[in-house]
Amino acid sequence: MISRRGLFTAAAGVGATAVLASCGRLSGEQAAAAPAPAAGPIFFGVSAPLSGASAEYGKIWRTGFDLALDEINGAGGVKGREIELLWEDTQSDQKQSVPVAQKFAGDSRVLAELGDFASPASMAASPVYEKAHLVQFGFTNSHPDFTKGGEYMWSTSTTQQDHAPELADLAKSLGTKQAVYYINTDWGKTTWKLYEEHAKKSGYEIVHSEAVQADGSDFRPSLISGRDKGADVLVFIAYYQAAALLTQQAKNVGLGQAKIALPSSAYSPQYIALGGEATEGSQLIVRFHPGDTRPQVREFVDKYQKRYGKQPDDFGAGAYDALKILAWAVEHSDGTREGVRKALLEGKDIPSLLYGPFAFREDRRVTTPKSTRLVVKGGAFTLAGA
């Protein structure tokens, strides 16, 4: 379906494949060298989880992207041209993200790519984007090595190097003996390693740590190990699905009094919806909160809530911000792939919902502000201490 909000494909990617085939395929090198079309829409590719275990994040991305598209295109677009999105479903799987990257690289209309959700999926595809001189804007890619993949990898995400120590400090503020459970993925293991390094250096007591399966259904034996070692704080380095189940089952095995600390990856309404009453009192740290009093944030939150009937989270705000930043880059470029990269590289006051006017660091990341602490209270995320 083609609309002013973009191009959507089902899990098999049939719709976008047909569109790409109709315009002709080029090699990555040919597409990089080809001049951008002088008229018609500006296309960005989106490599995203539209199905599978992380599909909820793809849905949240869409809310932020659609709001940004309406604002940009409603104001006349960029240089008089509307922006459209070419969506491809990867399930955030590196086996699928690479073919998608090849598809985007070979389409000379695509000026930049957004995604993928998980760092491993993005990093597997990075060589394709680098070779095609196509900006890969991994706005949720927290792996410290993501932007080391080349000159065309950019991110507005907090890195695990920044986030893991903050999570450890949050856990320390809640109790003295920590049991840490992390999903057995590259992201989970990397976050745990950085967490452990900071905790040891700071003298925090970790009585138990264990890798768990992201799609597991019975975490009780693992949780019992933490209970028997006297843990009074449980740290769940996981996405919302596993975090919700861990939270529920912790109550079931007698850990009802233990405090729960979570990373921003669990910041989704689905954590509360799936975990129910057991999530009450859980705390987490995030880079964005709709309670931010800055006028730009208040305007965004009001528009988002009016349209969707709920407040935005990290991922909705991050998607909105990422699309706005890429639109700005095209506006301040010659309308080519290389021009987009150059605009991001040289920009001094790039407008941003999350960070205010900013410039990218040499490593193509953002110097992020200190995270905000939230607590689940009354079935909703609220500012801790409020």
C-alpha cells in the first residue's frame, strides 16, 4: 500500500519488493554514484521488526514515524518533496536484515536507512550500507561497536557503556544484594559484562547472575537461585516480554518483597500489560519521559496523545526524532546519499526532540543527558519520587 505516510510491506516484503523491482535495481556502487531523482518523493528505507518477538517495537516506531511524516509533509515536505518510507520486515534478525540492506542499497531513490531495532541485526548489515555510501541510522542501536562499522553508521541511542553503569547504580539504590538476569543474546551479554565491570569497581554485591532465554516461559528455577542467595534486588536485563514474565514469576517464588530494576529496553506499555499487578513498584531508567517540561516535548506529547490516546515512550519519541533529523539532513544537503552523510557530519545545531540542538560526536553518536528514573505506580510509568 502506497500512501503519503510511506510504503508498508507484510512480513514477506512482497509490496516493497514489487515497488523496488518497478524502478530497477542497481548494485550498491551504482546506486551510490547515481544522481538522486530531481522530483518525486524522498525515500528512506526502514529495516524493522514488523512480526516476531520484537514486533511491538516496530508498531511503536510506526506511531512516531507517522506523526513526524504528517508534520513534515503537511508543511510542504523537504525542498518541496514529500518523504515516504519503504518498510521491510526483518523480525530484527541478521539473516533477514542483510538482504533488506542489499535491496535498499540497490535502489538509488533511497537516501538513508532507519534501523534495525537490535544492534546485531544492524551490524550484520552495516558492510552493505557502508559499501553503498548509504547512511544507516540505527537510532535504537546501543551496542558500543555499532558506529565503528564505518563512516555511514550513525546513532542517537544511548550506548550500553553509558546505560549499564546507570542501571547498576539504580539497583544499588534499591538494596544491597543483587541478582542479575540477562537475556542470552549479544545485547544481553554485552550489557551484563559492562554492568558487572561497573558493579565490581563500585563494590556492589552481586549474589547471583544468570543468562536466560529471551523466549523462555519458565524462569522460576533461575529465580529460586537468586532467592536462596538472599537477593533483595532483582535486575532484569531484557526486553518487555521476558522482563514481564520474570517480574510475575519472581512474585510466585517468594521474591515479592524484592525490588526490581530494569533497563530502558523494558520501557513499553506492554511490560505493564503483560506483567499486571506484579510490575507495581518496578523502577527503570530512560532517556525520554513525557513529563519533560520543555515546550517542544510538551507539544509533541500533546499531539501524540491526541492522535493515539496514550503517552509516547522512548521508542515512539526516538522514531519521531530520528526521522526529523534525517529530514533536516536532506534539507541541508545536495539531495544525495553522500550529501546526507556530510550534513550529519558538519551539522552544529541539529534540531532534536530528545537532546535539543546538538552536534554528533566524532564517533557519530550523541552526548546524551543523564537518564530519568521512572517507577510503575498505579499501573502506569511515573517519575520516581513524584
